[in-house]
Amino acid sequence: MEEIYCFAGNPLDRASERRRDAAWIAALLGDAAARVLPLSDLRPLIRGSDTTELDWQPVAPWREAIGRGATLVFLGLGRSMRAAWRRCCPARRRRSWPKPAH
């Protein structure tokens, strides 16, 4: 079966008018509601067995990696106006990633 990778119907506001505002972007990372979507080999981490969904995680478990210069891509603002980030991870076993807080 062919594997399909897409984000159809993306509900995020890409905040194009503010994306280059470094201070604003930095402040978003300090928001407790901000979320990170970890990727490995450009594939998002997913969760669930009956229904599959993207595994959006709080920023806190990723702070150490972010401090070491992890690659983050600002995806946009969610419906609740919380920031969404993509964390690019090297290919590695999932169990070595920070534990989700949910």
C-alpha cells in the first residue's frame, strides 16, 4: 500500500504578517499552550491505536533540545491561538524522545 503524507485541511493560521518578528516568535515558545509536533525522517510522531492522530506535545519536554539548537519550524497558530511548532528530529527510536505529558 502506498504511504500518503499530507496535511490536508490545515486549520493553522500561518501568521504570515508576523513570521519574521523574532521577538514575537521567541515569546510564543514561552507560552505554556504552545505545542511541538516531533518529526523523524520528515514523518510526524503519531499516537492512538483505534484512531490515529498527530502527537502534538507540550514544549517543556523539548526545552533542552531547543536550547542545544534543535531545528524548529513555526507552523502557525491553532484555533485556540496557541503556537504550533515542528521539531525536526534525527532518525532514532521513538522511545528515546521525551515522554509526552498527556
